[in-house]
Amino acid sequence: MDDKRYRVHIEVSKDKQQAYLTLIEDPDGISINKEVLLQELEKHNIVYGIKSDVIEGICRNLENAKGVLVAEGKKPINGEDGKIIFEIDIEKNATPKILEDGSVDYKNLDLFKNIKKGQIIARKINPTAGQPGINVFGQRVGALDGKDVKLPLGKNTYIDEDKLVAAIDGHLVVLNNKIEVHPLLEVKEVDTSVGNIKTVASVKITGNVKSGFIVESEGNVEIFGVVEAATIIAKGNINIHKGVQGAGKAKIIAEGNITAKYLQNCSVEAGGDVYSEAIIYCEVKAGGSVKLLGNKSQIIGSKIVAAREIVAANIGSKMGTYTELQVGVLPQKRQKIAELTSQIEQNNIQLEKIEKIIKYLEKIEKLSPDKQDVYHKAKKSFQNLISLNQQLKDELNSLNEEIKSYSIGIIKVVDTIFPGTKIVIDDVTLKIQEPIKYAMFIKKEKEIKYFPLK
């Protein structure tokens, strides 16, 4: 038997989930056995997860008891968030593919996502509850439950238990974070025989769109011919297999992506990305990127504004044609954030006024019929304003998250950028004074700098 005496030192981790024991030889200490060590743990209020076999082992080998784990709690486990599992690839965009010879394939874009009535679009995986833990002091440690999610219910869909199902045959469209099913409208050509088109359906045009006509769709628009001085508007994507000869009057507007073999003398605005092989004398705005595809792609005499990235083989021309490229957060998004913030502040002021009226009326023991009417109207207005403010806050948070997700504005030149070109990244400007080849332009330390393109 070991006649040595020891001082017992017990240390508890910061999260209170582990307790460690150390024996320090000390003539003024105490004799050690299992009961003594259990008493020492009890003195420190350590009551849960005590490892009896470890303590017995310490008693058999006192000299090596240095920082031994003698008690361990049960850590809490947070619940998993709910998930939406899509049975259909909704992320697939109309992105053209570059072939081995450098040409661009505009035919196999998989633009339209067809769906049958009764087909399952998405399934919901419910959140799980958190599992609370307990520390070595016997105290309960709370856990978070997983967050719930909602199925993206939209037009012509319905929910069956935890499944989102198509209600009709049609074409799947993602709109405002909801899934909708639209039927498809197909015509040969947009001219005097058809007139203007305004429809909730996606549109497929096998021929041309003549000057002066308007095609407006709540889905996608696919045009296999040429767009003349016409207007094309879509809440989804626009794909023009040949191109646009706009004569300075054509307008191409989409909330999604825009793809065209070439864009000439027209105005283009996309909520997503713009893809083409040539952009000549156009004004182009993109909520995402503008990408010129192919080893001979070019931007000439145009103003291009994109939130994320602009990529082209050649920018400007040897003749010094004025061309302007802008990347960074779009001005309209900054304006929208300011408007939402102002509206929320105004609503908060109004809420304070209504709340004072409600509290004043609630102090009156018996309200007259007139004041009761005022009270009920004030309560209803208060709730409506709270609901409206929550919607505005959700929209504001969504915009802020969207801006955070943008990569730093970048301009890439695969071949040559020519003098006469102006580059703007956020609030910084650079004018190109001499031809530059194979370069990437970024904003760094309040200046626009360029580096060799890797």
C-alpha cells in the first residue's frame, strides 16, 4: 500500500463538459483511495459522468495521475434544419457550351424544363429537434431545434403531405423563390399575322421577330431566328439563337439570363447573366455577369454594366471607339436598399404613435362605442403595420445577403483591350491608354489594377 500523501487538484474545462484530476505529492496532504477521490469530486460539485473505472485506475497508480479525465458530460446536439430536395434540376440555366473548335453551341441549352401533371417537383425533409446535454455539474445544457422550411409553392403547383406537385402539364419556372408551372406557347414568327404577344406561358418562336412588335412572357422566351427592332420581355430567361439587329430601338429584358449569338444596336437588361459572342453599340445591364464566348468575342462601342464580372476576348477597337465597362454593386440595388430602410423607419414612427393611442384607450375603464371603434381600428392598423414591416425587413435582409454573396467585381480580357475604353469598378475609374493583352482588372486599395490573366 502506498503511504504517500497527496494534494488533489481538479480542473474543469470552460464548457464544463470535462473534469481533470491531478495528484500532487504533499506531506501535508491526504491518503488517497477511491472514496476520498469521490468525496473530492463531490466537494467541487462534480456529480455527472464520473468515470469510476478511471478513478480505480488512479488508485492503483497514484504517481502517474496527471491531468486524468475523471468525469465527462453529455454535449448538446443541435437539431438539423429542414431541407428541400428537388426532384428536378431547377438550377440549370441556359448556359451555352464552348465546343473544342472554339465555337459556341446555342442549340443544346436545355432552356425549357418540361413537367407533367402529378409529377413531384420537390420533397420537404422536416427539421429535427435538438437533444439537450448535461455538464459535469449535473446542469442541463440546452440545444437548438432545427429551423423549418417551406415548400416553394407557386402557380399551378400544390402540396401533397411533404411533396410539391405539378398541377398541370407545362414548363417549370423559378420566380421570386417559388416554383411555378407554365404552359408553353409556340409560334412560327412574330409579325402582322400574329401581332404582339403577352402571356403567362413560356414562348417558343421558330422564326424571326419583326420590327415594332412586342413579346412579353412570364416564363422563358426562345427565339430561333433574328430579333429586329422589337421588344422582348421575360420573367425567366431569353435565348436568341441567331442574334439581334436592333437599329437602335430593340429592347431585350429578362429577370433571368439572356443569351444571343450577337447583340447589335440594342438595349439589354438581365437580372442574371448575359452571354454572347459579340456586343456592338449596345447598352447592357446585368445583375450577374456579362460573358462573351468564343476566342474571337468582342465588345465594341458599348456600355456594359454588370454586378459581378465582364469577360471578353477583345474590348474596344484599334480605332479607339469609346467603350465603357462597369462592375460592382448595381446602383438600382443600392437605391432599393435605401428606400426599404427609409420605409421601415417611417413605419416604426407610425407604430409608436398608434401604440400610444392603444395604451391610452386601454387605461379607460369603459369605452364609449365611438372609442371602441377607434380602439379596434388602431389594433388592426398596428398589426397590419407590423406585418408589412416584417415583409420589408425580409426583403432588405435578402438584398443585403445578395450583395454580400457577390464576388469582387472583375473584368477579364482574354486577348486585347484597346485605348478608348473606360473601366469603372464600384466608384473607381481607369481609362485605357495603350493596348493591354491577357489581363484581369480588379479594384485594390482604391485603385484599379491589372494582373496577367491566368
